[in-house]
Amino acid sequence: MIKTCIKGHICIRPVQPSLGSTMTKDSHHGKWTISSSDDDDDNERLPLSGTTTLKHHQLATSANSSPQPSPSPKLEVKAEPANPYAVGSEARQTATLNQSNPGKYEKNSPLSGKRKKEAGDGSGWALSDSDDEDNVAEKQKRLSNVPKKEPPSSKAKKIKVESERPPSPHGRVYYIDEPEDFFESSVPCLNDMYRFYLNKVTGLDRKYNTGALHIRDILSPLFGTLKASVQFNYCFDIAWMVKQYPEEFRDRPVLIVHGDKREAKARLVQQAQGFPHIQFCQAKLDIAFGTHHTKMMLLWYEEGFRVIVLTSNLIRADWYQKTQGMWMSPLFPRLPEGSSASSGESPTYFKRDLLEYLASYRAPELEEWIQRIKEHDLSETSVYLVGSTPGRYVGSDMERWGHLRLRKLLSEHTEAFPGEERWPVIGQFSSIGSMGLDKTKWLAGEFQRTMTTMGKSTVRSDPPMQLLYPSIEDVRTSLEGYPAGGSLPYSIQTAQKQLWLHSFFHRWKADSTGRSHAMPHIKTYMRVSPNFTELAWFFMTSANLSKAAWGALEKNNTQMMIRSYELGVLFVPSAFKMKTFPVNKSPFLVSSSSFSGFPVPFDLPPTAYSPKDQPWIWNIPYSQAPDTHGNIWVPS
């Protein structure tokens, strides 16, 4: 990734980019223009971060904080130096850089909650993960076509790594400190059946956080006396992360598994200065445009061992006002001395698959953790592990990772039943990659075949596929306002090539969990009955809707290519001695330990986009209506 610090002044005009042959859509947000051309020439498109013209995201205060259309003034904004925590994909780098100096808002929405007057911590707001990979050949072409900018002197300036952590997208006073009773003071009443939880969201009625967990809860002594831990993730604010550990555990060894390279790696290491108990393990990313996107905690206690698979980055913004999910394993006890290598295995082979996933890193730093897992009893696990690791796989190895791994599990552990062709597939995610010029190229081809697999049946069903992705209005009226869209990096460059995809889109609505205004960073996929009361299976993962994450078949379907590390857990009814999962219509409001309903995190049935709804696209302007904080979103 190119990372550049551009100084001086940039004129920000809320106008539409020229994109060749175009189609224009109207809404009360204004117009957004997308090209219907399949031309790969990107010279007229929004440039990459780091080119001579910078995409600049500026939160500008609207003259009128009510949601009425208002004229879009020309704004002149000083570009800020590169943010040392702007790591990850193009979307994260650009928006992190350009949100660091937002316009101040005059009036808070009731949704935003009471703000502190004094400057807050404001740490770790860097954008949440994005899988914004465009067509690889196109990206390479765009990079090669970037005009060279002469440096001001013969010596290239080094990016200064600042010691101060960045502010939130709304400025330093955005975050409020949650009251102490926001966190658990005794062992919470949790759903021990599925062990699937949502995160706590600041600003919600207390009842909607019942049974939900904050990272401080997960790491608290309530769940074990911590000896050491591993944090696998995509984006880190190390100082913030350390503060989430209880004081008595803050000097316990932590291994951070990441995918950063070069300058980004140097910035990450610099964050850890002053924390001698933190060590690093760099994941190998040998295929272009891949990311280390897995989010997992390994927690080693005096009492045993625990695994957490989750969807949150280790930054405060991800644990504040977004919707996230996690699976928390039981406390795995230590095996008796002299136990065999196969001891402690679960019916779902979770132990074997976890060890295989860790071995795929080929990292010496993980060897002691592999040995620790071998010494514990993981037999109480009821979920299947589905991972992605970068590589090109042939033969039987094709079914080890990615969507073919999910297909294999659905084939072996579900059963076909009459009428299954009417059971929709629901996919819900926070980022979208390039999937081809029509749906048959990947989505309605190999990916749909995986998602519709039921048992050994060779009959191809063609059920509805409903994709949940926030609309512009969902983002605008969210707790965070437009900055929430920085974590939903569907780009205009990708959207304009796959207009066909938008007919699949459904709104983000989660009234049942109180999270309609907490934008989703969770990723879930499921098969649901026509009346939306039963699930054939449920999958929570870090994988967004992209070929990089799930893998794509090559060489006439004889090879599977995966770019990124991903990890998720699959819930199959047969592992819980059930035929289907009943849907819990009121999840998280009361303890569901005595009820077998599965806590789906959003409302069923999903609400299809209306003709006026448009998907959130992160790099075009929204200047006709302010968000919940009176701000508008204006890229250049």
C-alpha cells in the first residue's frame, strides 16, 4: 500500500466524480453517480490514497442540523499529516488520515448521548476492518498509471511517528467513559448453550446490553486467572488494548499476531514501546492484496484455557457503538499427565482444526501455544471452526479452507429436506469486494453452491439470497453518524462495476437487539426457513463478502486461491442434538439459557431496499442532509 503525507491546502467540493458513461440516482441525500462502463481505465476515477490528488474525507458542520437539503459550500481544508495508526487497507488508510480533523458540530442528536466537556481519551478510533480489494489487475494498472510527483528535495522525508494517539472521528471529546456498572462485577448470566454473544453498545438502554460482553468483561478475573494471551487481529491500538486488561494482569505476556509490513509494522512496534510484556508475530501474506483479518483471542489461565473468536478489532471504536459478535469457548481444563495426542477432542474436531489453523502460520512464536492447546481438553466444544489462510490449494487441500471448507461441513453435518429450495440464504457483512461483471462469476456460482449445500444431495436448489448491508440512511441516522461509514468501505470503483449486486441488498434493522442504530461490523451467514422461525445453520466469521476472504476457484475449478487469513465458527443443529435451530425472537433481553432459540443479531425477515434506498458507498459525498451530529460527508 502507498502511504503518503501531503501537506498544503485541498479544495473540498461536494461534487460527483466523473466516471465515464454514467447512471445517476436521486435521493434526499443528493445524487450519486456510478458508471455502467466496464472499462478498466481508472484515470477519471477517485485516485488511490497516496497519489498526487488525495481522497479527503472531511466531516463538515452543516449549516442546518435538521435533515433538510442545504447548499453545499466550497470548503477549503488543510490536509493533516499521515496518522501513525492509519494501518490496513486503502479504505482504512485514507479515511483514517482524513477524519483526523473533523468540523465541529453544534448540536448533538439524542442518539449520541451526553458528551464529556473535557477532552477524552479518544484513543483507537482508526477505522475498523475493510476488505476493500478491487480487481487485482485493475489495481495494479491504477498503481502503474499514477503520475510521479517530484519530491521537494532530493532526500525523501521520513514519516514522523507520533506518540500521541489519534482522536475519534468526531474529535477528542466524542467518547464518553462508561459508568462502572456498564461492566460486569459478577459472573454474568450468559447463554451457555450456544456461547454466542453480542458486544455491549454505549448509549443503549441497559436491557439491550443484558447478556452482552465488553472486552473488559472477557478479560476480567471472572473468567479465569490469566497467565498469558495471544491477540490475533487486523487493527490494534496497543495502549488502549493494554488498558482493557485488569490491572493485576497487565504485565502478563501478550503475543500480537498481525499482518503489517514495512512502515505499518514499524508503527505497530513503536506503539508497544513501554510495554515490554508484548511480543509480535507477523503473519505471512504471500499473495497480493491479502490481509491478516482473523480476530481471535487465546487465553491461558491458571485454571485452564479459553478461545474467543470474534469480529472486533482491538481499537476503542469497534467496542463503542458498533454491532459486533463473539463466540466464547468453555473453560478447557488441563488434560492429565501422559494423555494421548488424540485426547481432549470434541465431536466437531475443534481441537484438530484449531491446531491445523495455527500451524498454517508457520510461525515459531506460536509453537508454545500449539503445545499448550495439545495439553488441554477441548471436548466440550459444539461448533466447527472454518478458517481461511493465504495460498493456492489443489486436490483434497481445496476443502481445508475458505468456502469449500464450509461446503464440506454442510455436506457432512446437515441433511436435505423437502422444500429446502424455499429456505433463503442470508449474508450480512461490513465490506464488499469485486465479484465480477455479473452474478454468475462468483456470487451465484461457486459461493451460492456452498451456501445452499444441504447434506449429500446433488440436487441444486436456487433459493433466494438476501444480503444485509447498511443503506445511506442507516449510516446517516446511526449513533456514530457518517463516520460509521468509514468502517463500511464499499467503494464507488467496485460498486460501479457490479450494479447487479444491489438488487440483493436489504437494510440493517435490529430492533430486537436494540442495535438498529449501531452499525454492523459483525459478519454472519445463515440458512433460514421461509417463515423465518428456524435456522438450518448459522455462521459467524471475520469474512466479508469477497473472494479474497472466502477464496475463488481457478484453473477450471481445480485450484482454490485465497488471499487473506479469516476465522469463524459454524453452528450446526446436529451438534446440539437438534434438527433445526428455532429463532429466538427476543434475544439478549433476558437469559436464554433455558430456551433453545438461537439469538440472531438482527430482525427477521430482513427489509429489502426500497426504490429510494441506496447502499452506503464510502468515497462519494453526502452533503444534502446532516447526520445525527449535524455533519456531512465530503470526499474530494
